Amino acid sequence: MVKHCIRQTASILAGCLLFCFTAQASDLKQRQSELDALQQQISKQQSALADTNAQREKLIQLLKKDEQAIASAARKVNQTQTQLVETDKELTKLNQQQAELDILKKSQQKTLANQLASAYLAGNHDYSKMLLNQQNPATIERLLAYYQYLNNARMASINELQKTLSELEAIHQAQTDKSAQLNKLILEQRQQAKALSNEQAQRQQTLAQLQRTLNTRGEKLEQLQIEEASLKRVVEQALKAMQNSPAMDGLSKGNKLDWPTKGRIRSGFGSRRSGQVKWKGVIMAAPEGQQVNAIAAGKVIYADWLRGFGMVLVVDHGKGYMSLYGHAQALLKNAGDTVSQGESIALVGRSGGQTEPGLYFEVRHKGQAIDPARYCKR
């Protein structure tokens, strides 16, 4: 009966979810249509530099929409996964409570059965008959006290058993509810995973078309310089935001901090990107979707998409220190949120036009980039 109710509940929930994902699919179809139109324009006007630059900017904006959609889908998947784990833990706890209550119920039933058997063996003594038989009043008093004690013990056992049965009923109902919730979450996760896959495929098409517009080394260098300028503006905004932040401890080089995620350094601090453009932080190679943690406590002062760096999150740690996390698949915190050291704040991704998953990580003091290795331990 419980399984039937769960299946029926899951079926209703699946219908409710369909509307949300239909709207999401419509948005994806619109972006695919925009990309197709741009591809046709580029093939016709490849020789016109001005047209190519304009189309490149349109592609970058389309890439932004793609990566924001991916971030939204990935964030939902992450939230659902967290809820799945918590719900499964709660269901396991309920199952343990049920097992304990079943043992208690059997013990109480056995105790009550023994008490009833003892009362039966003692016989049915009538108070009036004992008086007429002129039994010793002291003996009568002792027997009455004994029977009253047995009766009270039986009533207490009955009440305890009733309480246990009520608790078991409540546990069974909670198990049914949690099982239905678990089925709902599983359905959501399947739909969200499908949406995420579709968004990633759309992004890949947009990125491939964008890369075809960067024909020369000079054009690629120009794009890097534009991206550097975008990052500089974000840092300047962050510095202004830090002026209104509460007093915090900053970063200490004495006690080395953990790196924000597990992975190897693919591009080191100060290494050359192209021409005179160098890395102001490090690129950490890591699996897509892996957790990114705050290196220290602080306040989120920026959480948005940034050209060339994708989904970016900046944390103010106080005393002029900030840390920056880029190329994320999804941001798990918003501007204004406070975070604790080691708290999950993002997921490793490849946003910002990256072809390989990884995390871009910076540490800055009063706006100046510092080698993160000075603060994070190997």
C-alpha cells in the first residue's frame, strides 16, 4: 500500500515538474536559433572585419547566456543532490527508530503477557468473599495492596505499549512522506541532469563558432587584453565594496591555508598567457562539478558572469585581502552572503570559454595580485 502511494505521489510530482522544464527548453531553442542565424551571417560576411567583430561580440553574449543557463542547471542539480543525501540520512534514521521501537514493543508485549499470566495463576479473589470467610484483616489488607500493585503495573505497561504503538504509527507515516520526497527529488535530478546536458551541448556549439572568429594570434591577444580590462574593473568595484565591509581578520601567511579545491596547478602565477599578458592567479585542473571552498572566512562582494573568466565569485577577507574564483560551473553563494573557512561556494567548471575544466584562483591585497602559494599549502 505504501509503495502504491509513493508511486502515485511521484507520478503527480512528475507532471508538476514538466511545466518548468518545458519553459527551460523553450529558452534553449531560442538561443539555438540565434546561434544558427549568426553562423549564416558569418559564412556570408567572413571577409568583413567589422561584421566579424560585431558577430564575435554577439557570440560572446550568447556564450554568456549559455553559461548562465548551465550555472543555473548545475546549481539546481547540486542543491537536489544535497537534499537527496539529507533525505536519505533522515530515512535511515527513521528506519533505525522503527527497529528500536519494534524491539521495545515486543519487550512490552512480553512483559504485559507475563503480568496477565501471573494474575490468572493467582486466581480471582473477591473482596466480599474474603470478609465473609472471616479471613485475617491484616492478610486481606496485604492481598489487596498486592493486587492493587499488580493492577497498577498492568495499566502502566498497557499505557507504555499504547505510546509505543502511537510512535510507530507516526514513524510509518514519516517514512511514507520521506520516501515520496525522495522519489520527487530523484525525478527532479533526472530532469535537471538532462537540462544540464542540453545546455552544455548548446554552449559547445557557441564556443566552437566563437573560436572560429579568432583567426589570428593578434585577435586572440586582443581578446585577452579585453578580458584583463574586465577583470580590472571587477577588482576596482570589489575594492570599493570592501570599504563598507565589517572588520575581518584578513589572510595570514603564518598558518598556511587549504587550496580552494583538489587538483594540480596547470598554469602558475606569473606565467605567460600570450604576448605580454600574464596570469594574475593560477589555473587548477580539477573535475567538473567538484566543490570549490572558501580559503578563509569573509563576505561575498561579487558573484556574476565575467567575460573571459566565466562565472566568478570574489570574497572579501578584510584588511584589504580578497580571493577570486573563476571558470566556475555554478556559484553557490550570492553577493552579500557571509562564508566561513572551508565552506562550499562554487563548483569547478569551464565557463568563460574554457575547453578544459578547472578553477581560476587569485589572491589580492589592496588590488594587487599575489602568488596564492604564499598563503595556500601544497
